[in-house]
Amino acid sequence: MFTGIIENTGTITEIIINGTNKSFWVSTPLAGELKADQSLSHNGVCLTVEEIRDDMHRVTAIEETLLKTNLGIWQKGDIVNLERCMLLNGRLDGHIVQGHVDCTALCTQIKSKDGSWEYTFSFPSAFAAFIIEKGSVTVNGISLTCFNVTNNQFTVAIIPYTFEHTNMSNLKQGGIVNIEWDVVGKYVSRIMKINE
């Protein structure tokens, strides 16, 4: 379980293909604080740390994860957002994030607002029931508030701190991001469908 508050970023240093799986070596200042078998969010995807070496750690994504997230298009040198799982004795600064990506979204527009930025994303309309105006959404593992919500589009505002400390500064128009909808909204939608 995560909060969507990014702790640090990492750089993909090596990609190893093994059958339908891909293993990634990630260089990060967090490496010294990690341990094998630990859950770690990578761009919002919960992956298990398998090995730690110097300032790097290794994780593996299976075919299902590669197909449903942006991990399948990661390249050497890409910057990824990292978050360790939340502690139960701490504050929940973002919102409840499972690290289970629901879909990807396309960045269709980036606007500079003279001190902040607005990013607009399009997503499959099949997920429209899971997003509301001023609700929480996770974009590449970042807990954000969405606005200008339609059945297949939403916008988020990025403050300078988030821009400087996550990979949002590297995202370009046409880029693909991982999306996790608010788990509470998903349960409510499921209950309503069952009771129809």
C-alpha cells in the first residue's frame, strides 16, 4: 500500500529480457534503504525488490504488467518515480494507492502557467465511472487532484516541488503514463453495478 507521495526518482540503467519478462536495474539514492522482498512503487507499479547492488536495485515485470502499464516501453536512461510502501504509524499525505495500475493514459497537452504546469490526459472511456471532478488520481505513482473531467479526459496541476522531484518534468506531449483510479471509487462503482 502506498500514498502517492514520491520519495525519490531512479534511472533505468539496464534492461534484461528473460522470456516474456523484463528485469530492470534502477539506480537511485534509495538503494541503501531497500531490502530484498520489499515492495516498491515504480511509476505507480508495485514491484518486488529482488536484488540490491551498490546504488542500484533490480525488479522484474511479467508480461501482464508490461502490457497494461508503461513499463513495456521503458528504455535505458528513463527516469522513474519511486515510493516505498507506507508505514501504518505515519500520516497519509496523499491518498490510498495500491500500486495496481488500471490503465495507461496519453498526455495530450502541457500548459505552463507561469510558476506551475497543467497536464491533460486522455484515457479509455471504459474507466469514466472511476473519476470525478476534484477527485484523487494516481499518475505515474503521483497522488494528484483532477479537474476538467470528461468521460475520457482530465487535467492535473503540478506545483514546482512536484515538477522538480518527480519525472513530470521529463513528460512530453504524446507520452504514456500509468493511471490508478481511487480504490474507494472502484468499490462504489462495483457495488452499484451489482445492485442494479
